Amino acid sequence: MIETAVDRPAIAQAGKKCSSAITSTVKQLDATFPLWCSYHLTLVDYIFVWIDDPVELDTKYVPRNDRLLVALGCQDHKDSIHGTLMLRQDRNAGQALQLCQSMHIDWLLHIDSDELLYIPANNSLSKLLPHQDADIGQITFLNHEVCPVWESGNVFQDCVYFKLNGRYKFNFYNNGKSAVHCSPNVTVVSAHGFRGFTGKQAWCKNAFVLHYACATFESWRRKYDNLRDFPDCWWDNPSRPIEFTFHLQSRDVYRECLLKGDLSTAYEFFATQVLSEQEIAGLVAEGKIGRFTPLSSHRR
């Protein structure tokens, strides 16, 4: 996280519209990505899609739209797949900041293709964000993490239960994702925030990010098949140890399965993450899990 929030964003002033964009580095795209794009194009003015693997430049899963700008992303692969993916994300987001400057876009949000920005009022992000004369430079959206299921044809439609931030243990990050008010001095810190902005940092209470992290067994298997045997640290830097137990256990379990040529241990491991209907009902009643259907009112 960058800093502790010092204020809350207000709804943009009537008659003063901000422009907004999303930046996202994508890989291993599937049939859910066109829906991800069409959904977010109802919330923002532009989306900058950075293709991580050159093989996917011609994929059928990237739709054509004048507000969807697609380009090959940074191709730095000097360290591990795990370590340089974050580096490439940051460099791509830096390119997106430059595009925002040249296109006069006010705000840039950094999210991934397994995340949906959810605005309960079904409003646009531009209307939610404060106008440029407000003393706010960065807004962080709290994230909630999906309750995994065994399989799904479309997790954005099928997965509706989420572990609530601060109320139930997450497998991955819990420090939200941020939108920054674009200006020449803004730089990227990580996939979660920026620095160099003018004004205060704030948390948004009117919208949040739904994180569909390893929502199914197959998406979990694909993730760790891609990452393989990564080190116990972020950025391949021993001073930045990974503290997500699930992330490290997943690496070890999948490595063991590859050595044995048998996925049975992986099935057993993932089964511990799939809650029963009774468990979910109990956790909903306790206020630890929430139900969200962001696509219920979405029209392509």
C-alpha cells in the first residue's frame, strides 16, 4: 500500500465530467475477455490492453473497438517469469500514463483481466471520481476476493460469492487497486498504486474491485503451470519475501504434481478452497462473505 488514506472521494461535481481509462497487462486470454472489455467500456472512456505474449497479438479474444487500444506490452524477461511479470506490468502502466497525458485523460486505473471494477450504482467511473479541482490525487478501491468453485464456463457470471476484505482470510493481495489523477510527475509504484501525484490519497467507499483470483481449478492450474518454480520473493529480490502462504503452497503442490506426473495432490489441495453451500450460507450470515452480481444489469 502507498499511504494511509486521509480523505474520502466525493461524487464528481454536477456538469463537470472527468475522463478515465484502465490499463491492463493480459496473458492467456480466453472467451471471458470480450465480456471483461465490454463491461469496463461502460465504466471508463478508454482501455489500454497490453498483450504480454506476442503469440496472442492476433487472438480472437480481443474485440475491436475504437476505445480499446491494444498493443504489445513490455518484453523484458531478464529474470524469472514471476519476477519480471510485475516489472512488465509497471512499464506498461507507465506507457499508459504517457498516453493519458497525450490524450488529455484525467484518471488512470490499473486492474488485471481477472478483476472487475464494481460500482453498485451502475454508474461510470468518470462520474464517481472527483473533478480535477478537488484536492485528491489518488483513489484506492478496496478489493474482495472470489470464493473459488471447481469449474465454470464464465467466472464473471457464475461466481457471485466473495470473501470480504478484512473479514475473511484472502489467498492473495488485500491492499486494493488504485486510480491516479494523471499529471507529468506521476510514476508507477506497483500494480496497486502510483507516486508523484498532487493532492491527497483517499479510499473509495462507493465502488470496489472484485478479484476472481484462481476462481476455478483450471485457472489455478494454468496460473501455476505458467509460473512454475518461482523464488520465495517478489521481484526476485530476497528483501521482498512473499507472505501469501497459498501462493507458495500452490507452487510447491504443482511442482510435486509435475514430478509425479499425477494431479491428484493438486485436486486435494484445491478442494480445501471450495466452500460448500452450507459453509457459504453461514459465512454470509456472519458478514464474512458477500454476494455480488456486477453483470446482472450489463448489456453488451
